[in-house]
Amino acid sequence: MLANYAPSHSQTDVLICLDNQQVAARIGSVLSQRGLTVSAIPTAALQAWYDTGGCQIVVTHTAMIGQVRSRLNLPVVNIEAFIFDRPVHVTEGAARQFDGDAFVKRIFSIINGSQRRMAS
């Protein structure tokens, strides 16, 4: 489930901080299908976000990492790290591709690591 600028974030696993809300919705949908709760905000709304302890991870892009880290004490996943140029010999499809499987594995790796640290 995607929440648009929801004031209560206590039950959010993943905060998606991207201006492209279409991309944020697709990412949120994939993560929601895997049982995570997701909130999406545009980058300009980051200043209004407050960390209530429920959010475990932030997904954003390279240009926002510094702002996210200065505002929130949470792990950050750079969405751009999972976008690759297609091999030259591939003639069909977009010039770039998103490695969704690796992205989801990274999200769960961080969340599971955080839960283990909290239980210790």
C-alpha cells in the first residue's frame, strides 16, 4: 500500500523518497506484494518527514542521499545502483534496465539485518 504524504509513519517499513511518483508507485507495489508497508513522498517533502521509529529503510536516488542521511538516521538504498545499461548486442527494449530482483534482495537484506540488531 502506498501512502501519499501520510502523517503517521509508525507502521512504515520502507520510505520511498523520489520525485517520480510513477516509479515510486511501481516500487511500492512490488514491495507491498512482498509484505512490506511502504510510504512514498516527493523529495521536497523530506523536511516534513519525521522519524517515529517505525520506518526501517529509505529508497532514494543519488542526489538525495546526503539530505536523507542528514535528516533521518536510517539505512539508505540508492535506486540508481540497480539501473544498468543494456548490453550493446540487445536490440529490443529500453537502453537501460532495472535489476528488480537484486533491489528487492537488498531491501530485505537490510531489513532483516536491522531486525536482528534490534533483537540483540
